[in-house]
Amino acid sequence: MRIFGVPVQFAIVVVVSAAVAIFFAAWAADARVEARSQTFASTGARQQVPSGYPGVNVPSLPVTLSSSLAAGPLQESEKELWESSVLFLCPLH
């Protein structure tokens, strides 16, 4: 049996392989975006904690990092083009 001149088994393997590749690529992209977001959140959380609360220790940050954080609010990490594309293609992510 053939679909568009291609054997059905081959077509099924190609479709399933493409779906699995897109799923794992989206998983990797999601993990990368999540890791970047956690890095921004952890540095921002340390910087924004008021020092007047008892039992809360604000760790000192390097001068370059603390001055860049004090200059303005933290920006959301931007997704790369391949990450945005793969996350758009995968409905599960």
C-alpha cells in the first residue's frame, strides 16, 4: 500500500520520528529557557529583599552585578529563534 507514492510504513516512521524529534527539541528549549529564568529570578530575589526583616540575610553581590541590577528592573530572558520555533511547533510545551 502506498500514500503519495511512498510506502505506508515509511510514511508512518517519518511522521513519528519528526514528532519525537520536535518533542525532544521543545523539551530542551523549555529547559534552557527555564534555566535562564531561574538565574534571573534568583539574582533578582537576592537583590530585592528588604534588609529590615529579621532572619533574612541578603548576600553581597559583586560590584558589577549589583550595580547592573540596581540600574533597572530585571528583563525577561529572550528566547532564541530555534527555541521559539520549536516551542511553537510542539503543542505539549
